[in-house]
Amino acid sequence: NAGVTQTPKFRVLKTGQSMTLLCAQDMNHEYMYWYRQDPGMGLRLIHYSVGEGTTAKGEVPDGYNVSRLKKQNFLLGLESAAPSQTSVYFCASSPLGLTDTQYFGPGTRLTVL
Amino acid sequence: LAKTTQPISMDSYEGQEVNITCSHNNIATNDYITWYQQFPSQGPRFIIQGYKTKVTNEVASLFIPADRKSSTLSLPRVSLSDTAVYYCLVGGRYSSASKIIFGSGTRLSIRP
């Protein structure tokens, strides 16, 4: 099993550009999450999903959109990137509730110039 | 909101036992306490979870007093590879996602 994978690993954008980050999990987990981590900081939850076709806002959802069309995939979109969105983005999944063990991907390092 | 407070950093030496305490005064009846470990340039990794008293696995022990307002992660005989950031999370299985907050964690540095 690959666990949780993220694509791409690195990306540089110019202000105003758009992009989509892909997260895939092969553990048949119901819950999936997108976090961002700024230097020296903890993780902050952007959006999450409790199952295929569902999404919900986390702590810092502004400027991001998500979709969960298939159970194994969770997409994070930036419609118009801003320098404040420069961060490392982590995807995670868990079998059931939010306090179940979360399995994290390796992260995507995004720089917005 | 189940806010947690941890020391910003700790130092120790190889072979020592390290105890990291997390304060969570507003913990709710249904909340669990979960600890994660994060190495540089990697995603966090689950270490241990508990509800009350003591939980032990092959990696660590978790001590939770009766009032559950704090918890202590205990790492026995640490090595250089235990250098990482450790996060304490508090939340119930059906909590709103807004209550699951990683915070800044505790940066543990192990010296030879």
C-alpha cells in the first residue's frame, strides 16, 4: 500500500495563477483532510471531507476550494494564488472520526511569488 | 474549544527518559488525547492516543491524571532519531473539525 500520496511535491506560482493539489489514499478511509503548515508553526486545517461527495470548512478555508468526487481522492484548489498562501500543504486521511489516527502524506511545498 | 498548551522546546540526551506535558484545561467528557510526531520535511505521524489513566505501546507511554486536564507523553531511552516536533491534540470522535487544533507543538532536541 502506498498510503497517502500527494502531487506535486513542489510548485512555484505567480500571484493570480491557479492550481490544484491532488491527494490520493489507498486505505479506503472515509475522512480526508487538507492542512497548511507555515514555517515554525503547527498545522492548520483548511478543509476536510467525511465521505465521498462531501466537504466542510476547517479553521482557515478562505482562498481555497476542495472536491471529493471519488472516495480515494481529495483535491485542493487555489483559484487565484496569493503570496500569503506560500506554505507546505499536507493531506491526511483517517478511517472514521477526526480523532482517529490520521495518516499524512509527504507534503507539497508551494511558493507564490 | 479544547485548546492545548505545550512547552515550546525541550532538550535531552541520548538514553534519557523524556516527558512532555500538555495542558488541556477545557477538555470535554468525550475528548480523547492524541500525540503526533513530526520530522523535518515530513508529515506528522501518530504516536499514541488515550482517554484516561495510562496507555503504553512500543514507542511511548501516555499518562493521564484523573481530572484529565493534562497529559504526559513519555519517551523511554531516547535516541538522536527522536529529535522532532511533538504535537498534542484533544478532541472527541464526533467533534467539529474546528476543535482539532495541532498548535505549535514541542520541539524536542536530543544530544549525544
